[in-house]
Amino acid sequence: MRRRAFLKAAGAAALLGAVGTGNGTGPAAADPVWNELFRQWVPEIYAPLPDPPEHTEAIVVGSGFGAAVAALRLAEAGVSNTVLERGSRWPNDPWREIFTGDVLPDGRGFWHRTSFTGITKVTMHFADFGGVLDVTEFPGIDVWRAAAVGGGSVVFTGVMVAPQRRFFDQVFRGAVAYDEMDRVYFPRVRQMLRLSVMPPDIYGSEPFTHSRMWDDQVRKAGYQPRPSDSIFNWDVVRSELSGGTKPSATTGFSNLGNSNGAKFDLNQNYLKYAQGTGRSAVYAGHRVDSIAQDPSGRYLVGVTKLDPTGAVLATRTLTCDKLFLGAGSVGTSELLVRAQATGALPNLNEHVGDGWGTNGDVVLGRGESRLVGLGQGVPSASRIYDESGMPLTLESWYLPGMPTETGGVGSLGLALDPTRARFTFDKARDAATLNWPRQAQDQVLAACRSVDHRIAERAGALLDYSAIGYDANAFLTAHPLGGVVIGQATDNYGRVHGHPGLYVMDGAVVPGSTGTVNPSLTIAALAERNIEAVIRAGR
């Protein structure tokens, strides 16, 4: 029955893909029809977009972890700030399907593309729309990044874990002291985001059967699974289980958004609190295209105003006294390498663009013939660490793109990969580019597969999911890091060298890895540390 369910879903997905080719037929060509459906399903994102002021004391570009931290702390310090986000402000609702799912996604899932081949290798086709996940393709690697108010907190799977001291020190090389992060800033973020491990009642429920089976398998292989802190609101998850809200987190909704608010994303904390001060305003649908500094020292920010379909509503140039970049590793790096190449920020140093990495991401699957269930619980319960080869973590994961349990358990691998790449600016395309070496990703995949296969053998797992291609799309990262590395392109607190009043507050300052853990906690804690220093010093 499990195999038939899988084949039925794959067949439906293939059928949808076949009719939605984007060549004049099917969903990819029917934009007006789909746009009207999206308007009916999520009218909030079609509301008229307000215009940001011409000049603000501070502008924050982006609305993910680092940007949201900066916006709140600046507002609390009395610094008025404008937050610019290219994506929409998506609501939560206990009963509506605000976001699309992995199994048969529509345009709400992806930022202005018409097809996507995910981990299951089934190519999906859909209408071009301003959805929540931007899949940026570079030679050698696809990068998954957010396009929504709330940034990565909307599309991640909620795990927030601190790195081990030795790996943190190895990666940051003295630019940031682990002691202060561990004593002050990791705890601060944990408290703000109410992080906690999965409670026993949820862990024991049917949608998390795969979590228990995953733990059972790794124990048979000699590992002791460690509980992982999560951003999920367990009371909302309980409400799903009891029928008090439409299931979302218990049925595989996460990578493309979680409709009912079970994921305690930044719209429910940092950004909400920032706006509550009256000194911070978030402007959705505002894509920052360029940054520059005029002779007076003010920053010029070129902005395009977009509606959810991608239609251009206006273009403007805004100004500010201080500019905080939080558009994510790719977005922030692109703005800076463009500004350097065009002379808009002529004093940027030679390190801008350097130190980019994938955080060693790999997605894996292994069999579990005992697994029976009716849904895919999204929050990750646990993880293991292995240092038999390349140091790595495997996290318990659901299987994205699967509508129900299919006799398999998923893992997210996070390896300590030392490989780094450099962003350069392609003037012909007016875009940043980089080349990721295939050999590096092959090595990461081999290291993670080796551990996963060892677990499968010792646990007696019969089905090898890699044999049917589940992890064939291993050339992706959902955790891009670096490009404006702290202590190199910036000082030790994110102040960009050569341009006073310009700061980087996001994953671009992280040197390509957070040491075998998900980066969100490190990014947020680092932003807390850096913005505190900037506010205290007044510069």
C-alpha cells in the first residue's frame, strides 16, 4: 500500500508536469487564471502596497534573521528604520491553505519560475508568480533562499542548534569569541524565539512515526540521538493533532511555508516587536536593486516596487544615513559586488565576494519497512554527529515531496566542508555569479552517504533510497553562507570596510559554514552581538 501510494503520487505529479510545460498549455501558461485563484486564496498579498519614505535614518535590506534582529534593536534604541523586502507579507490562518505544498506545488511556492525538479526528481510545472522560495542556479550548485517577509524563517524546517566550540573557532578564526556567543547571544535568541525540543506527546504521535523509527535505526548503529531545539509552537502542532486547526506541520508543509502559524517565524516575534515600537516599518514588494554612497555620505538605495505577479509598479531611489544589509548571503553579496564593479561603492576591499560556502548540505533517504503512517510530521526531533571521516551531522527529517509515509526516513546532512567559492559580477547579466566545484559536492555527498549507509546496514533497512535517486539532487544548498566575511570584508562586528555607516547583518558574514549545524541560530545570535556593538559605539 505504501509503494502504491508513492507511485500514485508520482504519477499525478508527472501528469501535472506533462500538461504544464510552459509552452502555451497548462498551469505555467495560464497566469491570469492562476493569479485569480491566488487572489481568492490569499487576498492579503494583493492589498495595495504602501510606499516607504524618501529618507529614513536607517534602511534595512531584507527581513530574515539578521535583518529582523537589526530592525528591532535599532527601533528599541530610538533609530527609525525602513525594512525593504522583495517578497510578499504572507498571513497565517488556522483553516486556509495559505501556502502550497511540496507534493503538487503551484506558483505560491516559488519566486518567478515555472518549473522545479526537487529531491524526488519529478519535474513540476506551475504559473510564474512571486512565491516564497527562490531557487537560484549557479554552475555546480542550486541555492534555495527565501523571498517573503520573514525571510528564511518562513521556509526553513525550524532547527536552531549552536555549533560546537571547536568547529566555531575553526570557522571564525578568532573574529568572534565563542564564549560571548555561548554566554549572551545564543541564549538571547533562544529566549526570543522560544526554542525547545519536541515534547514527548508529539514525538509519540502518528505523524512523527518516522522520527521514532529514525532514532531507533541510529541507536542500532551505535549512535545516541540528541534532541534538537526547534522554533515550532508545539501548542499549534497539538491543535493539528486534535483537529483544532487544518493540518500543516503534521502533513509535510514547511519548505514552502506553514499555513497555520505552527512555525513561530519572524513575523510573530522580532518583526512584530520591531513594528510595535512605532519606529520600524516593513515594506513588502520592494526589491533592492542597487546601493551607492553620495559625496555627503548618505546611502542611495535603488528600489523596484513589485506586485505579487512580478509586475513593476514603480522604481525609486531612497536615501538613508545608515544602511544595514540583511538580504541573505546571495542577495547581500550581489549588491556589494555590483556596487564594487560599477564604482558605486569604490572603497570596498578585495575580500568582498570571498568565502562563500554551502554549509555542507546534503539530503538523504534510507528505508524503514516498519514505517506506517498517514502524514509527514515536519519538525525535526533529533540529530547525530559523526567524525569517522569528514565531520558531519545527520538530522532526522521528513521526506519532502512525499504525500504520505512511503517506507522511508529522511536525513539532512551537514558536513564540515572547507571548500569556498568567490562571487564575481557578470556585467552582461547584471548579476553576481560563482562556480561551485563538483568535486567538493561529490566529497560531501560521499561522506554523508557513507554514514547513512552504515546506519541502514546495521539497522537492517532494506530499501536504499539513493538507488532510486532520492538524493540525486544533492547539488543544492538551503544554507548559503559567506561572501562578505566578518573580519575580512568587514570588521569584527559587520561594519563594511571603506564605507562608514554600511553594515552586513546576515549570513553573508559567516565564513561559509556554521560547523555541522543549521545556521539560523548562529546568524541571529551574531546579528544580536553585532548590532549591540554598533548601537553602543554609535557607528
